[in-house]
Amino acid sequence: MFPARLGVNVDHVATLRQVRRTPYPDPVAAALLAELAGADQITIHLREDRRHIQERDLQVMRKTVTTRLNLEMAATQEMVKIAYDVRPDECTLVPERREELTTEGGLDVVSGRDVVRKVVKTLRDAEIQTSLFIDADLDQVKAAHRVEAEVVEIHTGRYCDARLAADRRRELARIVDAAKAATKLGLKVAAGHGLNYQNILPVAAISEIEEFNIGHAIVARALLVGMERAVREMKELIAQGVNG
């Protein structure tokens, strides 16, 4: 069995830059270092409030990323136009609220079915792979299939935030069930949010998950040991989880 792919999210490199509105640290440079260390994909979230990643970052990364570029975005006309113009390899539709610190939950595909279907169709017509960031919920998995998304990224936040072992086991079981259901429907499965060096192993052991998108933990580790080591350590843990 081969290790799942690692997508490195470099948003928080841009967060540090935007605190002082300086030209550094450069998320484009961070993406390059992550790729050199073995990242299989670079993930960025262009938020509507532009709190970290800026449009120029996206445009430059489209020209410099040599693996795959995954753009996380809200399902809005503005973001669809940007994606259509830049043509990342993949777009992941996520919910977004201005007041949140980070994405707090999965996209409600069940309630927003018509809007999501329209955005998915537009992106697929542009030959951009479409992914939906959803909670580990079977109804959301089925809805993602009905709107013809190609990938679901399962929100792992509840698992990562659980303090009690019983709660972690319950949330992990929900992730397993959602991943299995998605695979049976022909969807590719990714996972992300809150994953770090201490909690990745049980999730990496879920055979249906093909990709992990991890940002905060890797960037935080990189501050202490460098991007190359931070990425390599995470890839080694994912491989350990996959191979049992």
C-alpha cells in the first residue's frame, strides 16, 4: 500500500506576513520548500476578507507550483471567477464566515444543493477537479455525490478537538463510515482540519483516505525546525499510519 498524498497548506505563512504587512515571509517560497521536501500538493485558502493569502500569491503559485495547486474557496461568484481565470488543479469548496478564526465546520451541501451544484458544474467545465469540504456525515456524503463533485474532504476537527478517548473513538468511527460511504459512491476521499503530529496516525490508517491537507501544524513545526524537516516528518507519520 502506498502512502496517501500530503497537501501542505501555507496559509499561515501568509498570516505571519499580513500581521505587519511586510513582503515576508513569502508563502510562495514556503510552497517551494514544501515541494522540495516531498509535499504532493500545495493548498491555499483565498478568503473573501483576504486575511492571509492574497490574489497575487495565488497567481504566482499557479506559475511556480510544480505538483498540484488546491484552492480552497467559498462558493461565491467572485471566487468562481477567480478560479476560472487562474485554473488551479483543484478547488475545494468550504463554508466561510468573516468572524471565524478558521473554518469551523463542513459545507452544508444538503441545504445548499442548488448553489453548490452550479458552482461544481462551472468548475468542472473549466477542467478543474472539484472537492467539497464536508463533515463526517452520511447525508452530506450522499449530497456531494448528487451534485457531481469528484472529491470529498472530510472535516476532522471534531476528532482532533476531542479530549476524551471515548469521544475520539466515536469521531474517528464517523470519519471511517463517511470515507467508506464516499468510496462506495465513487468519490475520492481527502481529510483535513486540526491534524497534527500527535493525532495523524489513526486517521492515516483509514485506507479510503487518499490525501491529507495539513497547514497549521506543519507551519508551526517549521518555525522551529524548518519547512523541509516539518514536511518530511509528517510524510513519515502518514506512511507509518498507512502501513500499520
